[in-house]
Amino acid sequence: MIITGLDVGTSGCKLTAYDDKGNYVYNSYREYEVKRMNSEHEIDAEVIFEAVCEVIKDVYSKCGISAIGVTTFGETFVAIDKDDNVLLPSMLYTDPRGSDECIELCNALGEDRITRISGVKPHQMYSLPKIMWIKKNRPDVYEKINRILLIQDYIIYKLTGNAVIDYSLAARTMALDIRKKCWSDEIIEAAGIDKKLLSEAVPTFNVVGKLTKNIASKLGIDSDITIVNGAHDQVAAAVGAGVFSPGQAVDGTGTVECVTPIFDKIPENPKLYDEGYSVVPYVFDGTYVCYALSFTGGAVIKWFKDNFTVDKTYGELDADVSDDATGILVMPHFAGAANPYMDNGSRASFIGFTLEHKSGDVYKALMEGVTYEMMVNIEHLEGFGIHPEKLYATGGGASSAVWLQVKADILNRPIISIEAKEAGTCGTCMMVGVAVGVYKDLYEAKKYFVKEKGVYYPEADKVETYRKYFQAYKKIYDAVRPIIKELQ
């Protein structure tokens, strides 16, 4: 049996196939463009769906498909009319529209009340304020809307004719009650939106239906393919890493760095939300995750390689570093600061260079800087009662043994690397396998899919050295932010 996981991102989609023994079979990927202008950041949902169709056709031609799970990025939604036509381009989370509407919603219901219900601090990045913007600024479009779907339920609807969205993605709208796990009538009514436009909110990894005959005919494939709703992409990656219990967390190093811890009690401290952390329902009832982000994780390493050492491979760069801490402090705010600062105006800073430092030291210092930034986040999360004790490494950065050891030493926690190169699609396949009855639960699926590649333990002498540097690192933001402001 071939089960597949579809992971749709903002720049491309991939479909990965595994057999029912957890063996990797094939992967297909297609890119698409995002349109970014000063006042509009948009993506074409129809282009995304065409790319999805292409990867499905490709994988089916290579190995066949029994079932597909759908996992996507969040916030962005698609408005369609009664004939299922897309009415306008989809706004990305970075699109500035919706700021005034978010303020209006907070004035109507109260910011604290919205946060308590939805698990997120009100912000224009979420779907609901942008839906309000359409109603206010494009009433001609709004009156034609028959359905509002996020990318996950849009794809599922196109494939099956059924409109469902899982709780983790519904939480990215700012309209889900994360405790009751249903749409919040209180928030939606205050927003002036018709709840009937939204998809049905359901638990993660449920069978939604079969591929429709029309779509199957369009693709030239068998219609007897089961479609399963997956989860928000970060949740799917956590499943693919086998992170199932409180005290565990994913450390995903792609373009951004994201630590996703699991916990079983919703924090009540409002400062958690002020620092940009959100609470999202996880796949096990009564458990939740949050996302601790640095906007530049692997992107910093790529920037260094592409601009200063273009002739070297990442393996050669790793071989150039010394075993010792560099003594250089890099605050990696190359694209602004995410948690806990939430400061788009912050910029990167380098402190501690000497004439003795070489390119290998700079390369390692960038790794250290990204990791210091995540240690700041872990300290903050611990202050809110969230204690990630063990981290599972995923993403491109997990291929560097040097960086994984740096993380173990700075974070003072074991770092476990896993074999799956695409944790998101791997996790989606695990969920699909459970949904269609191949495995009785995710714990059984984990035995087949999650294979540990290596464990990196903190080294006592380095832990002590890095602890000293980290105490200095924590002072950089407050020290240099006023200077950066003068430059802007």
C-alpha cells in the first residue's frame, strides 16, 4: 500500500510516498510564485492547486497512490463563489491589509477576550481581520462569497467536494475556540462574518472522502484514492519527528528556525501572547503546541555560503570550524526579530571580532547566534510553564553534525536527529496510515516511520563556556536597538 503526504508551502508543494512499512518510495516537488508589493502580498490559489495536481500525477505514475494526506501553511484563505470560482488572489500572512479591522474587532470584543478564546494575540496576520477587510473594502466581492477556505480545506474541497479543516489550521484564523475546539460564535459575530461560509472544523487526520470522478478524470488516475485531512505544517513536522509527549519539542531548521514544544495545560499568563507565542491544538486530545520562531535560521547559513564561500560545500564549511566556542556574538535579526521581541525593525549585530578570527569562525558564530536566539525563547517558555527537555532536529540544518553539537551545548539538552528528510510529509503519511486503518494509532506508526539517526549530548566544559557567552548575548538587543533605530 502506498500512502502519501502532501505538504503545501508558500513557495512550493511536495508529495512524498511511503509504503506501509515506513519505507521511503518517492518524492515530487513543484514551485510557484508569490507576488509581493508594498501593500499587497498575494498568492494564486488556482496556481497552487495546479501544482498539487502535477505532483499527484507524477507520484501516481511512478508508484501508484492509495491515500493522500493534506498538510499546509496557515492563515492564507481562498474565497470562492457558488460555482467554486476563486474571487480574488489570496493574501499571505505578511500582507498588511486587515490592521484597521483587527483594531475594530479588539474594540468590539476586547483584546484579552479574543486572546483567551483563540490562543493568539489579535494581529492582522491572521485570516479573520483580512476577511473583515474584504467585507469592508470589497463588498462587491464579499457578497459573492459562498465559501471561505484556508489552503488545506481548499485543496481538500477541490479533491473531494467536502469542506473540512482540522483544528490546528483553524486556529490560525483567530476564530477558533481552542478549548472547545469549535468556531467561536462570539468572535465571529463580533467580526460580522457569516459562520456558514467557513468549513467544518474537525480533529486532525480523518478520512474526508474519495477523489471525485471529475478530478480523477482530469488527472487521468484512479478515483479510488482516499483523502485525509492532515494538519498545520509545523504540527505535521512534530508528528513526523515522533514528538508525542510534554517535555519534547521539535527543533526545525529550514529557512527559519522554529522550536515547537508540546504541553498539556494552556498557559494563562497573558505575557506569553504579548511575546508572539500562540497556542495551537495538537493531535492528541488535551495537548497543545506553540511556535517559537527566529525569522532567519538556515537562511543565515545560506546567506554566508552564497556570498562569502560560494566555492565550498556545506560539508567543507563544517570541516573548517574549530571545536571551541568562537567568542563571537551574532544577534541574527537579518529579517527582523520574531519571538519574544516581535520587532520587525531589529537588525543583525556582530560583537567580538578580532584579527585572529577566520571564515570558519564566522560560519560557526552564525550557528551559535541562531542557537542563542532559540535559548532566549526556551528560557521565556520555561517561565510560562513549558519545559522542552529533549529536542528532535528536523529540516536542512539537521544534516550538520557541527550545528547539532552546538545546539546541544548551548541549549544544554540532548538533540536527536532523525532519518526522514521531510518531517512534514513523513508525519502526514503517519496520520494517513492511522486514518485508513493501517496502524492502530500514531505510536504504532512511529515504530515504522521515525528512525533516530543520532543523539548529540551536551559536553560539560562547553556548556559552561556557552552559558557565560549566553548571559552576554541576552544583553545585546536592549543595548543595540536604540542605535539601530537611529540608522532607520
